[in-house]
Amino acid sequence: MIDFSNFEKATGFIFKDKALLTQAFIHRSYINENPKTGLHHNERLEFLGDAVLELVVTDHLYKKFPTHNEGELTALRSALVNAVIIADVAGALDMNSYLLLSKGESKDMGKARQYILANTFEAYVGALFLDAGYAKAEKFIEKYLLIKLDEIVKKKLWRDSKSLVQELSQEHVGTTPSYKVVSETGPDHDKHFTIAIFFGKEEIARGKGKSKQEAEQKAAEAALAAKGWND
């Protein structure tokens, strides 16, 4: 079984129940491929960790932004607690090296792996909550996830760029933006899209992403910057 001692040293959180820590990193595919191990996958821990994560983040935002309304707080929380951000944090913590996956899943390093990493992060939070209590889980989330908040606020990543660019383009140039796929590369499990945003017939900017939705958001963000509508 995997030795988590280096991971524990790196994060600064030492588990009393090592089996619980191991379970946080076990994907369902591993159990399907190794049914006689007596181990359990991490989905129940993920369910618990998701709730703990949302409470910690909500409490932090409520206290940090006393003048923000419900909609603004919800948008900030959504920007922080999403699969892309969480997967990035999990990747920075090298959680990928400790995953227990099936042979097939272990070969897939595309978009599916990012979701697995995000789910593993949540499962780890659930395991830490059970092993050491709410305060320790809160400390972990503050140390590794909530530090992303200042960047999100500074870059205004909490805004829905597509909605904002539509609103501003109608206001300033009297047109509704349209989007067009410029290129689509990669195998089905790891697609990369480049999408252009147009005001009428004029191409304003392009964005890239692992899904059309992500590429459209990036294009909208780039259009806001190109037009100087970021403030």
C-alpha cells in the first residue's frame, strides 16, 4: 500500500487513522479492478468533504465581505469551490502521486483526471474532518485553498465573463456577441478547443479550453480585456 509519510510531512497534517487517509485516495475504478482487497473507495468521504468545504468557505466569505449581498457571496464561493481551482490545488499538493486507480484510469491524464483530483481533495477534507475534527479541516482549507481568494477577487474571476461581455457589448456597441470554434484538437478524452468571440463580423478575441464552455469563457475574458471593460 502507498506510504503517505512524505505527503503528511509536506502538508503538515499527520493522520492518526492511516486507513482513513488511504481511503481518501482510492478511486472507485481501483476497487472494481481489485474487489478482494477489503478496501473502500472514497465517494462517501467526498460527500462529507464537499459539505465541510462549502461550510468553511461560506463562513470565511461571510466574515470577510460584510457588505456583499447573497448573490455576490455565492458567485465568489462558486469561483473558489470549483473543479478547476480545486484540481489545481490538489495537483500542487502532488495528490496525483498517491492516487489508487485502475490501470485504465491511471493512463488517462486528461480532463477526467482533473475531476478525480478535485474529488480526491474533497475526500481528503472529509477524512481529515473525521480524523482530527472541524478546526483541523478548516486550517487545511485556509492554508491551501482560501489563499486563492485574493487572486480571484483581484482578477474578478468570480464574475461570469460571458454574461458580463454580453451586457457590456449590448450597452457599448449595440450587438450581442457570437462564438465560433476555430480549432479542435486532441483525442476524445482530452480535447482542446480554440474559440473566437465576434461582435457582428469583427473578431474581438480568442480563448482556449478543454471544453467549449471553458474556451468560450476564456474568449469572453479576453474580449473584456481587449475592450478595456475589466474595471
